[in-house]
Amino acid sequence: MKNNRFNPLGVPIFIGAMLVIAVVGQLITQQRESDSLERLKIQYAKPHQVAVDHQKLPELQVNFKAPQDVTRACVSCHTERHKELLNSSHWKWAREVYIPGRGVTIVGKKNMINNFCIGIGSNEVSCTRCHAGYGWEDASFDFKNWENIDCLVCHDNSGQYLKSRGGAGYPDSQTDLRLAAQSVALPTRDNCGSCHFYSGGGNNVKHGDLEEAILTADRNVDVHMAFDGGNLECIACHEAENHRMLGKLYSVSSMNRNRMNCEKCHGDFPHSQNILNEHTIKVACQTCHIPEFAKVNATKMYWDWSQAGKLKDGKAYSEEDEDGNDIYLSIKGAFKWEKHVKPEYVWFNGTADHYFLGDKVDKTKTVKMNSLNGDYRDRDAKIIPVKVHRSKQIYDCCNKTIIQPKLYAEEKGRGGYWKDFDWNIAAKLGMEAVNEAYSGKYCFVKTEMSWPVNHMVSPKEGALTCTECHTRTGSRLASLTDFYLPGRDSNRFVEIIGKILLILSVIGVLIHALMRIIASKKGGAQS
Amino acid sequence: MKSVKIYNRFERFWHWMQAALIIFLAMTGLEIHGSFTFFGYEQAVRYHSTAAVFLMILIVFAIFWHFTTGNWKQYLPTFENLRAQIDFYLTGIFRGAAHPVKRDVLSKLNPIQRLVYLGLKILVIPIMVSSGLLYMYYRYPQREGMVGIGIFELKSVAVLHTLGAYILIAFIITHLYLITTGQTVGSNLKAMITGWEDIEDDDDKVYNPKTTEIEVKADETTTN
């Protein structure tokens, strides 16, 4: 009997079993490369085959005088394309949308204002430099005249087609239209970037994630467009059918439709680890995979229009920071720029409301120029990263409305603020142009505007780690408090009860042990 | 004194495996809770989920074992001698009094153990397992549109799981101490490792309900 009491092999067997379990546990959770990424690499490695060499077309062997001549030449072969353009956002700068509480309405650059250069009303000559058309100088522009469509701004591949400053969309007089017309092809990054990188009056002013650094980006800057990465053109993702581009920005959009998203290529469950795939139910891809924006060049984060109008010796002046960013311009006010910015995070279900001209707003509160809808309980909502641009901009203190001022004028004395530095006249002329009332009394109101961050995706090594969000202090999601986030949140009551329980256990054990020791020493009782 | 095999091989394996898994789950769980950093959050989550699966497998085997061997009867609560057991821990132990309840293969647990272990088995462990499973899988019903069984918030699940964890950790602290209150400081531990325990032949001892003392009839010292 004695020999069978305890098998000494039991301990190593036990330890061995534990080790096997640990190894198996590790193996079944091993990461593997996802198949979808391999498929995408093969798909996008195929070069585009050009079917027509436009240099050989007799219609384009012409020294075009006016840019509209080029458009007519284009339409002489592409006989129906101009009709598509007339219905596109790039032409109309407006979309028909339904917004709860407002009904069916029009939203677009045509009628919305922002907290950068505010809006196009009365400033068309300057703003429509980025319109895919020619001659939008004021509200009387004819949106049915296809001859004013600018094909070249998107399709020129000669690299020398440039729209002129303050030219209502017309090209610079130095442009060789013949060379441009013969070079046409699918839009490249340069075409899209010529407007989308420089919106707001300079590189990376507005977006923070769309700027000229994309043209020379490496993988760490933009894994999709990098020369050593996917080397994709914009239109690889933003596909167009009949000149309707996929994707839009919620500074001028309202409805959950025609959205571009990562899942289109990467699928709903792109990770090899299921726990990461589960995140995609509530967290947008961008949230983890774009840890920061303005990775290369700074972006504008704050714009104080109320500082504008200071002159030196009666002249407008500017101040720059060490990187060459304007921090003060007499015509525009004071700015704050930031690089490597951590986004802010919001719930977003794909629908947005906006400040509409004429909306009455409370001056004591920060006015939201656009508000992205969604919360935790909204099944369509996900957490997305946003750039929030804050501003102080001109406001009608009596009518309680935000003012569309006239900023641009070709010369002094026409009431443009950038020449005359008179807010009162600028406000009056601007509001007249958009058919809104102006009381004659202006002040400045705080506004903010949310720009979803979608570009400049980092390689997976650069994605957020768990504790960027799942942490007690400094969580990136600290401001989203409508749900329980493990690692960040706890129940105060349970924490107190739990800790008291543990402390009492330890104290009880210590006291009992101490009494036993004392008792055993005193009485010599068995321990 | 006689040597008795109290714990058979499966029982010991189950006990130590469960102990290791629960301590490991407590460590990884507290890291997920944000209490400290040790494995790294991602690893902690992965280890916690994996260990939880193994614990559940172990529990299934243990349940099977309990019912096939009849050992589930060990946990039937009894109030007989409960008072004596409480008195033993509160006073008797300091006087070197003997344990009030005989221990043998058929009745391994004293009345307090019966109550506490039963509580763990029918309350705390089921709560931890079910809240843990919901914690792991709560997203799916919502995603598939099955609103009826959808839990819209993790909060209640997580808070319950945390409360259960605190109770289990408190149990481990007291359990580790109470191990030392056997015949000798090491005898309980030794029994759980080897399976064998020296048990007093206590035909000579009688529990006196009036004095709540074990009285030794014959003055006889045994050594082993």
C-alpha cells in the first residue's frame, strides 16, 4: 500500500499538461495573413490599357483659342458625356438631399457655408477656380450650358493645365490647350489634388489628410498611394460610373448613400484575429488605421476671423511660423496650424445636418457648421476619426445668423473685405448676394466643423494599439461616454465593494494568523 | 492515526488546474480591467479568452465527474456542526482544539466549506461563466439583427463579471490561508498534492454540544 500512496510522476505529468495547453492555446490564436489583401495586390498590379491615343485624333490637331473649343471637340466624339457631367456634383456643387426636420433640400458648396473662407456667395470669381467649369462669376451662371464644362481640369495629363487665380474657373492664359487636349486620360492624383489638396486657400488647409505630400508619400504616410506601397490613384477607390464619383465629404453631404468605404475592397472582416473583426461592428477602419493626420505638412486647426483687418502702415501684412505657414494674415485673421494631430472621435451613422444660411443660432454656444449624427445605440453608427476645425467667424448679432461676407473683389472700392477691410460693407454685400437679411450689426461667434479623416492610412504596424483606447486615463475615446469600454470604465460601486472585500479578507487572515501564532507560543498548543 | 486517500487523481488534477486557471484569469482579467499592465492588453485579452475556454472544458469534466461518482453530495449543505465549525475557527483553533468534524472519503468538507463551495458552484462560477460568454459573444446577436436576444450594452455584463472576480479573489486569499488550519500547517496542502492524509482515529473523541468542544476520552497521544 505504502508504495502506491503517491506517484512522483504526477507532478511532471501535471506540469507537462499545462505546457501542452499553453502551446495549443498559443497556436490556435496565431495570426495569419489575410487572403483578401493578397487578392487586392494582384488586382491592382494590373496596368491600365489605353484604348485611344488622343494625340492621333484629327479633332485635336487644333490650336484652341477658348477652352470651350476643347469641350466642344471632346463632345464631338464623346457625344453623351456632357449630359452626365451636367448632373454631377463636380459641376452642380449641389445635391438634393433629405434631412430630418428640414425635408428635401439642396446641399452643396453652392449654398452651404463653412468656417474657413465661409462661402462662395458673392465670391464666386475666386472660389470657382475649383469648379469643373468656365465662367461661374455670380448667381446667374447657366448650369445647363454644357459648353462651359471643364473636361481638362480632371483629364489633362500634360501637367501644365492650370486654372487662374480669380478667373472664375478659366485656365491661365499661358496654358497650351492643344497640348492639354491631346494628353487626356484617366484622372491622376495630380488632377484630383489640384483642387482637393489646396481647398481653403493652401496646401492641406482644410482636410488634414489630403495634401500634396500624397504625391511623394512613402508607406508610412499613405499605405495606399505610396510609391513603395499600393501606388494607387484616387480613382482606384473613388470609382466613377457615368461621371458620378463614389464617396463624398460630410462638410457638404447629408445622406448615408454613395459612400466610399474601406470595406468595399477589404471586406467586412479583414483581420485574421476575430476579436479585431468584432471591433468593426462599432469602430470604423479609419479609427485604428489612421492614428494621426497632417503627417507631413501642417493643417489649419483654428481660424480667428475677428483678428483680421490689422494693417501696418496702412497695408496688409502676414506673419509666418518656422515652417512657413501663415499664422497671421490681415485679410483673414489669425491661424493655428498643427502637425501629427490626433483626431477627435465621434459616432457617425452616415447622416449629417448643417448650418444653413438663415438658421438662427445662440451666440453664447459654439455653433456646429456641420453635425455628424449617431450614438452607441444607433445600429448604423460607428466611431470615426474627425478633424475638428474651430473658428471665430462673422455673425449678425441682431438677426442671430452667421454672415456670408463678400471677401473677394478684383479691386478696392468694390466692398470685398480682402481689399477694403470693412466688415460692415462686406457683410451687407455678401448677405445681399445670398438673399439673406443683414441687420447692420456684426460680431464674431465661435464655430466648429467636423471633417471625417479617411486618407493617409498607416501600414498595419502603425495602427492603434489596444491601450490607446482601452485605458483608464488618456483614452482616445474619453469623450465618448455613452457605452462601457473595457479597460477604461468601471462601476464605482462595484470597485468599492470589491476592494473592501479584498482588504477585509487580507486583514482577517492576518489577524487570525497572528492570534494563532501568539496562542501557539503561549500555550504550546499544536499549530 | 491512519492514512486515508482523500483525493483521487482526477480530483487533484481538477483542483490544481482550476486553481492555476482562476489565478491566471484573475491576473489577465485585472489587466483587461485596467488595474495594471503586465502581459500587454492584447495578450491579456487573448490569454484570458483562451484560459476561459479551458476552464469551461475543465468545468464540464468536473461536472461529469461529480455526478458519475456521486461526489456532488459532498456539497449538500448541512447545518449540523456548523456552529461548532464556526466556533472552532473563532476560538477553538487558538486553544489547539481538534477539528469538530471528522473528515473521510465520504465527507471531505466541513459545514462551512460545504456552504461556501456550494455558493461558488451554483452562484459565482455560473455567473462568471455566463457573463464571460456574453462578454465574448454579446456583439453577434446585435449584428445579426436578432434584437430579441441582443444585449445593447456591455455595462451590466462587465460589471457583474468584475464583481464575481472580486469575490473569487477574496475566496482565494482566505482559501490559501485556511489551507494551513489542518492537522498540521502543511497537512491539507500535502493531501491535495499526494491525495493522502493522516486522519486521527477518533473513535476516542466525542463532540460535546454543550461545551462545543471535542473531548478526548482516553488520554492517549498519537504520533506518526
